[in-house]
Amino acid sequence: MMQPVIMPVLDMTMERGIILRWLKRQGDQVRAGEPLFEVQTDKADIEVEAPVDGVLARIVYPEGAEVPVREVVAYIAAPGEEFDAVPQVASPSGTASEPSEAFGSAVAAEPAPLSAARSAGSGSPQQGRIRATPAARRRARELGIDLSRVAGTGRSGVIRVADVEAAAGVTSGASEEPHAQTVDGRHVASPPAPRVPSVVHPFNTTGGMNDDGLERVPVRGNRKAVAERMAESARIPQVTLYARANAVPIQDFRRQFGPAVTEATGHPLSYTAVLAFVVARTLPRFPYLNAHWREGEIWRFRSVHLGIAVALPEGGLVVPVIRDAEKRSLAELAQAVADVSARAREGRLRSDEFGGGTFTISNLGMFGVEYFNALLNPPQVGILSVGAITQQPVEDAGHLTLRPCITLGLTFDHRAVDGADAAKYLRHLVEALEDPWRLLI
């Protein structure tokens, strides 16, 4: 029996998704869990996996189509199943369509290669699937770049927007040939030339300033989603409390367990991972903060589904969720934080890693920010902001001395949480950070 593939609901506010790219063609073998197509939502670009093993019998919507959630986008036939008579489904134009060669050709080929002058002698393209972020693929289509000839600098060789622009030699107003060279058949950036490259955000389609010095940037995609979420958050009566913690124990904790965590997971024990561990272990004792505000009701959760705010390299923000964080060991959380953060930046998050978070951590300490007021991520009622570790004057045995300290900010929804209760958790969190070893017991 034919297995329909639907446009998934990737978060609680999603209504439609745009099919960016089909990773398989009609007639291709697919395996359950294998990436099938890339979809763009208001929040991020992600890969959607095949639900079953079989053959991709029919692609209903081509690349670029905007599809409502739960709409059938393709059919997968069971191995050995005849699929000449595929169920009729409304095409993007609203009329029923039959399977045909023409429909199969709706799956776009790779972007056109560079001009012959640039690609001459550059060797044969890469074999197999090209690993590139969705944003990089869009940029490649805009610039006419053949991704098979671009060297990726992202994790595991993933091609990023900067790699595409380097291969194309994107510059500010330059008319001469791009500064690119060919290495092993791929276009890579040449050493810096005496000119300033332009940085173009994925939502900037204006091409730069006009003659009056004005640039009008359309707000769409992730930037639009962030804007709408922040406007929604600003309507919530929220309060932020601040507290300073002695950072020496956290530093000692990382030095003690960092090597073992790195050996076990291949990832360093970051400060964000330590904070995630402490929050996940302490939050269940304060369920009024591990909660949602929904239409006049407070939904409290037993499990901590921890959101980690991640800034995207091409602009914007995404909050992947680590589920059941309170059940994970220190090493497991360190691996999860590093993994979802890296894949978020590369646009490779899975659909189950969006939405459903019960509390969020936002860390700007790596940028030197000492403290900040994080806005709530609705419908969550709490978010923790984390600043940089700085030397602060403290009193010690009657003497003034400098000590590494970290400032935490707890923002809470005052409709769901009283100030005194929020202060109790913040005090408990500081105590836990100043003695994280006891959380291992």
C-alpha cells in the first residue's frame, strides 16, 4: 500500500512550509530515516526524513511550492509494489494531476556551473550527495555556482554561504574577475585581496545601498519569525531578576571533568553544557518555572525539555530543544548541546528538535556581554540569560579582592510566577553553580 509523505508540523505555530529541495527523485530507492527533502519554515530550514523503506513513487509538490501542514507531498511505494496507478492529488495549481515524466522533471537540477572561463581545467565534480546548508544552496542558485566545485569549510566539510560567496568572488561593487582559484577541481577563495568583500544576508535582496544611501531589506524567513516572536513576547508582563555567582567552582568543574567528557564524546565541556546540566538537574524542584502559559492556563511539565538559543551564521536565531534533559548525564548533555548547536548553524536540525521546549538558556558570554535581559520564548514562562565570566570585587574575610564571577538573569512570566518564587529558584541555581559536584550524586 502506498505510504503518503506529508508536510510535517515542525512547531506549534507552523501553518505552511516551502519545499526547498528534493533530495531524491521519482523512482529512487529510499530508506526510513533517510533525508528525503528540505523544507523552509518561518524559523529554520530543515531536512525531513522518509517515514518508511521503499521507492519514491510520486512527488506531488515541486521545489519552491508552499504547502500547508499535513498536506501530502509525495508517495512511497513498498519494495516490489507496482506504482503505475498512484492516487490522484491536487497539484500546486489546484487540479488533479497524473504521474508523468514532466512531473518528475519538476525536481530541479543542481545550480548551473560557473562560466567556462572560470571552470576550465577545474576537474570533475564531486561524487555523491553534496553536503551544503539550505542557505548555501539558495545563495548558489542566486550566483550560478556549481556546488560540486565548492570546498566546504563547515563541520564535516559542509558548504556554507561564505564558501559559496568566496567561490563566486562576491565583492562590493567590483567589476573585475572574482578572486577565486581552483584546487583539486574545486573553487576556493584566494588569499585576501586589497578590497573589502560584501556580506549579504539571506533576506537581503536589494543589492546594496541606493544613490540616496538607503538600503531597504525585506524581512522574511527566520528574521520575520524572530521579529514576530519577539513582538509577541513583548506583550507579556515579564520581569528579570539578576544574581552573581562565584565562577571559580565552574572553572574547576570543567577542568576536572572536561578531559573525560571530551574523550567520551569528542566534544569539549563548554560553559553552556555545564549550565544546561545544572539547570536540568535543579529545575524539576521548581515546576512553576518548567511550564507554559496557554490561554489562561498554566501547563507544568514533569520532564525538562531544554531549549538552547543558537545564533545562526547568516543571521537570525533558532532554539533547538534537548528533550528529557534531566535524565541525561553530564557527558550526554555536553554531546547534545554541541551537536544541536552545530547542526542548527548548518541548517540540519531534525523536525523533532523544534518546539515543545519548557525552559530556555541564552548564553552571550562568549561575546563579552556581562549581563542582559532575555525576552521570554512563548509559551514558556522562564528563560535564563548567561553573561561572561569577569573579574569582580568581592569581600573575603574582611578584605576586598577580585574574583571571577558570572551574572545570571532569570526572566519570568509574572502571570504564572511570583517574584519571590522566581527569586528562590535563582538563589538555588547560584548555590548549585557554586557546588556543581553535589548534582552528580
